[in-house]
Amino acid sequence: MVTAVLVIVWLLLRAMFEDHIERLTESDLQSRLLELAGALGVDDENHPALIADLTDPRYRKPAGGAYWRIVEDGRTVLRSPSLWDADIGATPTAHLSPSGIAKEARAPDGSLVYLAEREVTLDGSAAPHRLTIGVALDISAVEKLQRSFERQVVIALAVIGVALSLGAWLQSSFGLRPLSGVRAQLTRVRGGQASRMNGAFPTEVAPLVDDLNKLLERQEELVRRARERAGDLAHGLKTPLTILRITAQTAAARGETQTAAAITEQIDSMKTHVERELSRARLAGATAGGGALADARLTIDRLIRIVRRMPLGETIEWRNELPNDARLLMDPNDFGEIVGNLLDNARKHAKSILKVSIVIDGAERRICFDDDGPGIPPSVRETILRRGERATNEGEGSGLGLAIVSEALGQYGLALTIDKSPLGGCRMSFPAVGWVA
């Protein structure tokens, strides 16, 4: 862009200089015409003649670069000694000066000249003479001056171009450095290393940083309120559902089995809907505020202690092989919801062991939950991820756990994968997004 602008400037300056030089030459030719007209007269034989000397000595030097001539009836009757016995010839281009008074011509030695002519009437003793007087100047010196000017302009514009390029580099490197700082802080927030954009920023970008921090704060506040409302809803519905279940049991005791069954069915349906909506409300997902990092090993250790106290939990060997201080770019509550359901699912089906590990699959890291249970047939692996679906009708469970896990991972654009485990049972895994260890 800078180069294109400088080329345009060079063309404009060149045209302007040429125009000024031509106008200056034209003004000189006009003065010479007046001088020549003032020096004209008639001799004793009534012929046109010079009655005064012209000031430019080049007129008297052959091919001196300055020429004059007098034409009468199409014939040159007088000429300067610089022309000898030749004349000024026309050129095919016939380039005119800016005002059109002067035009290009050829001197006897072939050099390019500017020629200006005008009609004059010279009073004679017998009859007036109608003459065309002309003066010409060699423009080689002007062309040399123009080439010198163009070289100097090129040098000056080159210096300007270097200065502008250097200035642009300095501006991009130092003037826009505050924006690089903003980008670095945003990367830290997005990566979970910080919850806010911290540091000193120039006054030009400080309002932007303040607005972004307010947006992050507002987002966290919205998530917190949603979770609080979910808890309030759960607490508010707990008592009415309990009363309805007691009412159904009372009706069944009175022998009203159909009524009791209908009420119980509706209670279970309401409970399913409530659990589904509450699980959605508890998930922060991709909308969680910045700085949401889950301590993977610590969270799994805590949940294993809880699940071990549940039925069959004490008969299973729980292995948490995740490295210490491992972090995951996921809201801690969401990660706890996912892991809790996967551990609970393993508790119901594992025979003797459950292992949690990190597995590198190509360029991807995955958190894997392996058990030595009966496994899940490939034909039903997609089915059990749907809400209310189970692989078998045996054992406990409502078919909601894996559906909740799938929905929670979906908030982050992830998916749960079910495969055969090296331990002989089932492997459930998901990508370790933003893994830091």
C-alpha cells in the first residue's frame, strides 16, 4: 500500500514539475519574441532587417541552442547565425506547451527545441510587411534538469517509504502491544488460568477490559442464580411429592389399587421430569465463567469415598490413576456430576475392580473408566445413552445416569464413548478437554 501511494506521488510530482518547466520555457520564449519584434526594421531597400542586436549570445553561435527566424510569404527571409543556412523543422509528435503557444520542433543538428511564433506587421516605405517571427530554445538542458529532479524525488520518496514502513512496524510492534496484552489475558481466562483479566492496561483499552470483566462477573452470577433456583425447586417439590406418595400408599392400603397405581405413575413421571430439569440447571457447561478448572484427581477421590459406602461399593477395588494436580477445563460441578454418575454406574456392574486413568489416543487425551463387569453389547451402546433406557431390566437404576452424563458433556461439545475394556468389562471415556498436568 505504501509503495502504491509513493508511486502515485512520484507520478504527480513529475507531471507538476514538467508543467512548471514548460510554463517557464514558454514565458522565456514570449520575452524573446517581444525582443525580436522590437529589433525588427527595414533596410534601405525596404527589406526586413534587424536594426538592433539581440542579447542572447547563443544566437550568434552555430547550433548554439537558441534560434530565431523571420518568415514572409512562406519563405524564411532572415535567420539567426545559429541556424546557418538551415531551418527549424517540424516533428511528428508536435507536443504543445501547457498553453499551446509553444510546440516541439527540430533544430538543424537534430536536437529537440521548443518553438514559439507570432504574426507581426512591419511598416515599410512602399508597403507593409506581414511577417511570422519565431524563436526556439533547445530543451535538452530542461530534460536533463527534469531527469535530475526525478532522481532526487525517487531518493526522497524512498527515504519516506522506509520511514513510513519503519513507523508502521513500530506502531504494530509497540503501539498495538496493549492489544496483545488483552489477547494474552483473554487466553488465560479461556484456558482457565484466571477468572478475570488482571494487570495494568493503557487508558485506550482499559474501558474494554473493565467491560469484559463485568461480563464475566455477570455470567458467573447468572450461573450461580440458576443453580440456587434449581436447589430451591428441588426443595420445594420434595414435600408435595412425598405427600402424594403417602397418599398413594394409603389408597393402596384401602384397596384402591388402580388409583394408587395411577398416582404413583404420575409421581414417578414428575420425579423424572424434575430430575432432568434440575440436572440441566446444575450444569454450567460452556457458559461457565472464566477460570473454571476442575481438579480431576481430587474430585474423583472424593466421589469414590462416597460411592464406596453405597451397596456393593465395599466389594470393589477403586483405582484412581490420574496424576496429582491434574486439571481439566470444565466447571468443577459439571465434572463432579459426570464422574459421579459414571462411578455409580460402575458400582452397579463391576465385579471386583474399577480403574480411572488417562489414555492418550493419537493427539487426544481421554479420561477412561474401566471395569471388569459383563460389559455392554455394541447393539445397545447408543440406546442406553437415551434417557430412561437401560441395557437390562435387572438390578437397580432408572436409566437416567448415562443420559445425564451425555447431556453434561454435550454442553462442552463432547461425547461419551463406550467400548470394551482391557479389564474385560466396559470402558466409558470422554476427551480430557484443556488437560493440564
